[in-house]
Amino acid sequence: MSKKLAIVLSGGGAKGAFQVGVLDALMGKYGVKPHIVVGTSTGAIQALGAAQDDIERLKEFWLSLRKDSDIYKKRFLPFAVLFGAKGIYDARPLRKLLAGLYDPQRLAGSGIALRLGVVQLQSGEFRTIDQSVPGIDNWVYASSAMPVYFDPLETSDGAQWVDGGVRDVTPLGAAMKENPTGVLVIRASPPAGSVKDKSFGGLVPIGLRSVGILQSEVSRNDLANTGLINDTLVARNRMWEELTQAGNSPEEVLRLLAPLDQTVARYHFVPVRTIEPAEDFSDTLEFDPAKIRKAMAAGAAAVDAHWDEIKDIV
């Protein structure tokens, strides 16, 4: 059976530069071609580049950044609120960059499926957008639009769409629906930990730190749920072996396992591997060229370091 690799890319803002380095090594150096790429928040940007099989353009996107204002511009909040602004920052520079990253022909011809996670503010619903939707760069923006910080994407039906990480930081569910033979999760952030010798004295830094803690917790839960399913399926097979070795007939074993089998019938075992940075190279909205390059280099090095662990699924 041919392998159907799903790559899942989590959120993390500017920390997504690490994911670029990972993808560059995987798809460039090692020649990996995924069956599907699923991304949310900053991971949606990387997912678009990977699904287009155009990592060079994705690298240009990141390496062209010189300062925060290349992604967003600050608003003078009292007046901005009065005039209807729905975000602290004006993200029109980001939207312009995403339009330049998007190549409809490459996306249509790559043979790599794309899924983006977004959340509708009105219903709270998490939805996946695929490559067949016109103007996919707008939906990449929606998936990256952190509520309060960036304006939502507003569609003609009056709906407002924001960062998929509000509900699903590491969108494994969308990947599992494609029945992959293996899943590689590429996280943008390290496991959450304490931040020493740093004070969060302003409204924006406190908000971003809080979002980071929340996203890390949601991501851990996403991974834990998939791990629990895999562990349950492995345990079920062990139970079959032990019941059979105890002298039970196949019919009797099936009868004993029937309640469990009814519960797990819609699941199948999928090996999941994770690559994540050992440290944060930047803050969520800090687009410093030196830190971006450092994160990308760390991502490429991480693939080399973990190749023996992941090569069986890719």
C-alpha cells in the first residue's frame, strides 16, 4: 500500500518560521511529498506553500520580512474603535503578502490536498476550507486572523471568520478524515513552560502570552486525544491476543470485545510523529529577520535530528 502522509501545521504567529525550515528539509533535502497538508493560524500559511509544492516561494515570503510593519500596522485605538476597527492591528500588509504567495495553477496541479482551519464568530463552528474554494489566500488570512488583534474575514453572507486556533490549534481531526497512513505534526512552538526573567507589563504582551498559553494547552489536548485513540486500538489488539491464548474461540472473543469494538469502529490506528522547536525564537508577533532565519535553521536541523524517527511514515 502506498503511503498517504498527512502533515499537520499548528499555530504560533511568527514562530511559524520554524515550520518553514522543517518543510524545506522534508520536501527539498529528503524529497517528501505529502498526500495532504492541514494548517491553522500561521500553519495555514505554511500549508499553502507546501500544498503548492512551492517551498521556495514560501521561504521568500518569510525572508522578505524586515520588520513587524511588513505584516501589520498599529492603529491609534481610540479613533480606530470609533471608526469601526475590529482589530488592534491593520493586517492589510499580511493580506497583500498572502496574495503574492498564492499561485492558483501550482495549487491545482501539485497533487497535494490542502485543508485550512477557520472558525466562524457567529456560530463558533470550526470549519475546514479546501483548495477548491476560490480566493484561498483570503481563507489563509482568516485562519491567521487572531481575534482582537487582526480583523476577521467578512464574507458576503455577513459571516465573520477568524483564526482556526480558537477551536483547533493542531487540526488532527481534519487530517484523520483523509485516512492517512501516517501523520507528521509540525508545531511552531515548544511545549509551554514558564518564562523566567521577563515581565509582561502591557496589554498586548499580556494578551499574547495568554493566547500562547491557551494555544499550547489546546494543542496538547489535540495530540493527547489522538494518542488515546491509538493506545485504545493497540490495547484492543492485545486483549484479542490474550483472550485467544486463554483458549477462547474467535466467536467468543468477538462477543467479549463487542462493546469496545462498537465504540472504536470508526477509528483506525495511525502513527503520529511530532517535530517541535526546543525553544521560542521570537514572540508571536515579532517578525525580526535574524530570529526568522535562526528559527528556519533550527527547523531544518530538527528534521535531520529526527529523520530516523519519522522516515517510516514519510
